Amino acid sequence: MLLVHLSDLHCGPKFKEETFLEAIDEINALNPDVAIVTGDLTEDGLIGEFKEAKRYLALIKCKRLIVGSGNHDARTTGYLLFPKFFGNPSSVTKIDDIAIIMLNSSRPDRDDGEIGYNQGLWMKNQLENCKDAFKIIALHHHLIPVPDTGMERNIVSDAGDLLWTLTKYGFNLVLCGHRHRPWTWTLGKLMIIHAGTVSTDRLRGFYQNTYNIIQVEGEKIVASLKVVGGQECALNQVSIEAVNSLF
């Protein structure tokens, strides 16, 4: 399965339309099976921004589009608008022997993330039908701090509980965004992949607009980082530093 992972569009005043359209052309040329968008579709959760995000994401040509909510999407009662445009922010998608669970880590007018007890129970119930599947969890907020992103304030508040569940139930891959910084961690057999921002000028340091390309074959994960309009490299800590810099 070929999966494209993008995040943090931030439709609104900081949205870079030309950059996003270039990313769409690149993604469509890949003909991915699945595109996963891990939140912050909008800047302020406003209805005009949601309409813009819906229009642009409709340009992605793939078999399945899975969209999650970020903290910016939950601002100014945007949490009421998200379901009208993109459906339930928590979802389960099964494709052959792969299960993708999208969690909603956003909360109204809060920058930090939370899974919560009830959503945690819901996730565990979904796992009854995914025992033998390759399991992917996607959410907006990060579970482990990311380098070069300043003081840590916005991690998932119950990250420990979620990480324990993911390792206990044999999850293979975590996809998240939020920090506008591509990165990857590995915890035993669990690979955690962070996406940068695909289309806003709210970049960190020298980093560019990027998205991730992930190939899943059996239990093997091959991940690469793609600079929009630029190079593609293996998604590892050395390559990220070398390829993603503006200078």
C-alpha cells in the first residue's frame, strides 16, 4: 500500500496556495492508495477556511482520503464545523489487511492534545476487528517531543496511556503533525512519523514545506520525506537535516 501523509495546511491568511497545488500535482502523480491528513486544515476554525480546505483536499486523487482534526480546527467553535465538512474526526478505515484508526486529539480552544478516557475505550473496541491487521494510528498532536521545536507545552496530555495501548496491542505505525517539523522516532517495533507543514509559511528555522511518502509491504515500512517542489530523501534523522534545510 502506498500512503501519503500530509499535515498542517492552515487554510486562511498564512496558506500558500501555489505550494499546496504543487504538492497536489506531485501527490497525484504518485497515485497513492491512501492520503492521510493529520489536522490543522484551517488557521482559526472559520467556515470560510473549512470551505477552502474542503475544496483543495478534493483535488487529491486517491482511493481513500482520511482527514483528522487539529487544535486550530477546534478554535472559534470550529469543532462544530469539522464534522459538517469532513465527517467524524475519529474514524476507522480497513483496506485489505491494514487498519487505519484516526483519533481526535483536538479540544475546543486548547493548543495541547488529549485522547480522553471515552475515546480510548472506543479505540480498544475497534481493535477487536483488527487483531491480525497491520495497525496504523493517526492523530494531530505528537506523543513524543520533537527536536528544534522549542519548549514542550502541547504534547498529548495522556500520551503515556496511549503509547502503552499502542505497544500492548501491537500497533506498527503512528502518524502525527502539529509541530511543523518532520521527524521520526522508533520505540521497539513501533515507528512514529511526524509530518512537517505542507502549505503554510509558519515554518520552523530553515525547514521547508514537506509531506511524507510511506510504502507498507507486509510489516515492512519504507518512509521518505518529500520537499514540495524539491528533493525526496529517506525519512531518517540524518537525511532530514541534510535535505530539508533552506540553505
